[in-house]
Amino acid sequence: MQVFALGLNHVTAPLAVREQVAFDVVGLPKALHDLLRREAVREAAILSTCNRTELYCASDRPDAILPVKNWLAEYHALPGDHIHPHLYAHPQRDAIRHMFRVASGLDSMVLGEPQILGQMKQAARTAEEAGSLGSFLGRLFQRTFEVAKEVRSTTAIGANTVSMAAAAVHLSARIFDSISKQKVLFIGAGEMIELCAAHFAAEQPQRMTIANRTPERAQALAGRIRADVMRLDELADRLADYDIVISCTGSPLPMVGKGMVERALKQRRHRPMVMVDLAVPRDIEAEVARLDDVFLYTLDDLGQIVESGLESRQAAVVEAEAIIDQQVNSFLHWVGAREVVPVIRALRDSAEQVRHHELEHALKALHRGDDPAKVLEALSRGITNKLMHPPTQALNQAEGEDRALVAGLLADIYHLNTKPSDK
């Protein structure tokens, strides 16, 4: 059984392509069943996020990667030459290492981000429920989660905030005891808002809403993070409903003015609001920062937090890669041991047949009244002769270099001292 990883991510494909090959959560079991029906793979799991779509497959076929590439294009009704240039394929060792790195946050747009681990766990659960996660991939996912835990607990890969999105969560958490009790509004639906939404979704806020000029794009993002959608012309009337506001649009003029925020604060009876403006030019008027009960943060504010965390995470990468390399070798050792299990089982079965056969002869001899000492001697000699016959015969029948090879293997297997004695 061989494993391979096939997919595309934020490095190899633009958002326009990633959107076309993304899998809907509800439709994932159907997709997995369809993939297994193609008979190219025996086990499969699919990871689909804003930044990547990856298929992890186990197969007995050495040529399985190409059929899976074609399946991915066909399933999304896309021409192969449209997505094939963006795809990467990692066989066996590279696939295992890739999964370990992804789960540990080393392959993410934001180095060390923790959300991807939860997304991989969900991918494994979905595959298990769909019946496409067998013993091989199941063990690989289990080891993947163990490696990610070791990396995060023994290195500083996730110790500091290194993204604008994570910084937005960090700053919000300074004001509110628990983000899970807050309502979050995202203005815009571009890549930065997608990233922020993913970070906030991991904190499971009470409610999330997306306001955008293009309803279709807002609906697509809302479906992925289980959020509501509002029209931009509703913003002034509904702003007071939200505790945290994240804005990043391409508007040349501010989307949120001081007067709008003042009215919202009055309706909120001056409960605090966190506002994060990630847009250039700004979406939120600078004068909003002067209002009491509003905590307004800009790109520069978030940038200071990000810069302070980058250096420590980069230093942790070296440690993380060393852990991953060691764990890849360990898992491949398990794979190798797994492949010889049938041989070990057959060898034990053969030895058991010899034991059972000689034991029957010994019991018959005892029933006849033969001397027990002689019966035991014959039993032990019979078992020894029959167990030694196959290796002895192999050695006698071998010729030339093969004989030396067989002799060396037997000496290693039985720990034989073949050197002549000095006596």
C-alpha cells in the first residue's frame, strides 16, 4: 500500500482557481464515495479550506495519481489543463512529510496558524464517517495529529501572533473576556476578510455576519464559516448589533463614518466596540478613534504585533522540521513492518503446523506406553529437523554469489558465530 497527496494551495493557485476546486462540506461524503468507485484508490480523505484543496489517498496501484488528477477535474466539471498546472503530487515519503508539515502549520499562508489542524481533524472524521478512511490512512492521520501536537508543544511555532487576521483576534480578546460571547461583523469578502473570518470562526463567536457589495461572494464565504449575510445599505441600521467589526474593502471612501458609529454606541448604551480597519485607503474614518467606548485599530497597529512574532516563529521552524523528519522515518518504519506482516504470519503458521504434527506423534507414542524420555527426545529432534530443513535446503541449493548471500542472511537471522575458533 502506497500513500500520496495531491492538491493545490495558496502558493500554486490563485483564489479564482481554488474556488473552482473547493468541496462543499455537505457534499464531501458523496465526493469520497465517487472517488473510491473509480478503483484507483482504496482509501481517501479530502481537505478543503479557503487556502487549499488536498486529497490524501492510499492505493495499491503505482499509477494512481493520474486517474485521481483526472477525477478532480471531472468532478468539478473543469478541463484538465485548467487545473493540472496548479496541482502538486507527493508520493509516499514526501506525502507523509507534507501532511505532517500542513498539520503543524509550516505550509500555511500564516506560519504556525493553528486552524489547519482542526480542519485536518474534520477531514479525517468526514472520511471515517463516509467509510473511506481505512487502517492505513487512519494510522497516518493519527500520527499526523501526534506530530502536530509535539511540534506545537515543544517549539515556539505558534507562540506569537504573525498574521493580520490573528492579530485582529488577539486585539479583540484584549477587550472582551470571551470572543465566543460576541457578535462579529465583516465588511467585505476579499482574501483578507476570508482569513480573518477563518480565525474568528475558530473562536466560535455567538454570531458572524458578512456585509458585501456582491451578495454571491458574501454567500459563498458565509456558507463556509456558517455566517449570515447583510446588504451594505443595512450597515447604518444594524451596526449597533455587533461587538467586533472587521472591515477591508476596495472602496475609495470610508464605509463607516463617525456619525454612524456615534448612533450605534447610543443604541448600545455605550457597550464597547472593537473596530479593525484593514483597508487602504481606510474604510473607517480616523475620527472614530476619538470616541469613547470604541477601540479602533489600523493596519499599522496590527503590523507591530505581527512583526514582533515573526522572528521567534522563524527560529522554531528549524526545530519543527527536525521533529518532522524524525517522525517521517518512524512512520515509514511502521509501513515497512506492516508490509512483512503476511510473511511473519505465514512463517508462524508453518512453524505451528510442524509443532502440531510432531506433538500428535509424541502423544500417540505416550499412549502406546513408550519411554517418556525417548518420546520427548524424538519430539524435540523432529521439531528441530523440520524447522531447520528449509534454510538448510536453501543454503545447499544456492550457487555462487547467491550461496554467500544466503549464508550471510542466515548468520544474521540466527545470530551465528561463523568465525573459526582459535582452539
